[in-house]
Amino acid sequence: MNLQQFLLILWAWRKLILSLFGLTVTTTLVVSLLLPKQYTATTTVIIDVKSPDPIAGMVLPGMMAPGYMATQVDVINSPRVAQEVVKALKMDSNPQARALWQEEAEGQGDVIVWLGDMLG
């Protein structure tokens, strides 16, 4: 089979090929419009535990303890930190967030606490 024969075969099947291509594009467009938007964020935190304390001027032995990093992770993941993030970003004044809170929590409790739990 040479190139000319191959192109003639493709030309003979052009309607089927174009139909399948159109169906694929249409299906992809419909699915992407119907699915809810989902965003994922990642970050890296670098902690230098060997640097001296800027106030005391010496390396604190507590920073070398094995549980130090676990404690720091617990603090970052705490509900209070999440609630401070909600306040700092003014998420509680967002009309969409308030509507979602009214719908899911039926207006019970504090919107800041509810949004903080959603972050955690």
C-alpha cells in the first residue's frame, strides 16, 4: 500500500471519521460543563530548625525534639487557624458561601466555624 492508496481510504471513510471526531469533542464539552469545578492547591513549607531564635539568639532544644514537627502540623491543621483564614480572606461575607451555609447547615451555628470546618 502506498501513500496515495492510504489517502484514498481515508477519503472514503471521511464521514465516519469526522462524525466520530465531532461526537468526541461534543461529549467532552458536555461533560466538562456539567461536572463541578474542582481546584487543588499544593505548597511546600521549609523549616530550618537549626537557625537560632531571632529573639534569644540561640538554638532552642525544643525544636530538635521529634514531636516538634508533629505539633506544628497539628497547629496548622487546627480549627482556630482555619477560622482565622476564613476571617482574613473575608470568606464569610461571600454571598455564595453564605447561601451554601444556609442550604447545608440550615443557618445553624456560625458561618465562620462552618467555613473553617470546610477548609479542614
